[in-house]
Amino acid sequence: MQNKTEKLVRFLKENRPSDLNADVVWEFVIMLVQDEGLTIRDLIVEYYLYTSTRNFGSQGIRIRSNYDGTTSAGVGSRKYTCDEEIFVQHWKKTMDAYISMYHLN
């Protein structure tokens, strides 16, 4: 039986953004979930942390909001950027779909 993190990682990989740039940033969300062993509840906390502080991450993985309406993600000095609205909407939509699919409250 797979654990909660593995199930979440598989779901995140299967539900990628259609926007290519957002997809690259999304990969860092997947890496963070996998590396930190996050559950959906942890990912929800990270979402609210991001939307309130405009920054989250650990283990060298950083995802942050920029003042120009973009989101940057990366490890170290190498950063990838996407449209923040597309990224945040996809993140919220994906969490809602996961919760609905697995009947979580």
C-alpha cells in the first residue's frame, strides 16, 4: 500500500498545468512534496503560507512571488518563472480536486 505522500505526488504529476512555464514551476512543488514527505494537509498549509507571505520552500527549494506578477522557483541561483495567477489558480484547483476525489475534509 502506498503512503499519503506517494499518492499525492502521483496525483500532482497526473494533474499538471497546461501552461509550460507554470508546469516547470509546478515541478518544484512536486519535488518539495516528495522531499519533505508532505501530505495534502501540509500542502494546504504551504499554499496559505505562500498566499500570505509570498514565499515558501525548504531543503534549498524556494518558491516565491515577484512584484511583477510572476512566481519564481528553483534550487540555488537557478530560477524558473511563470505567471503567478496561472500558478496559484492551478495549485488551488488541484488541491480541491484531490480533496474531492479522496473525500477529505
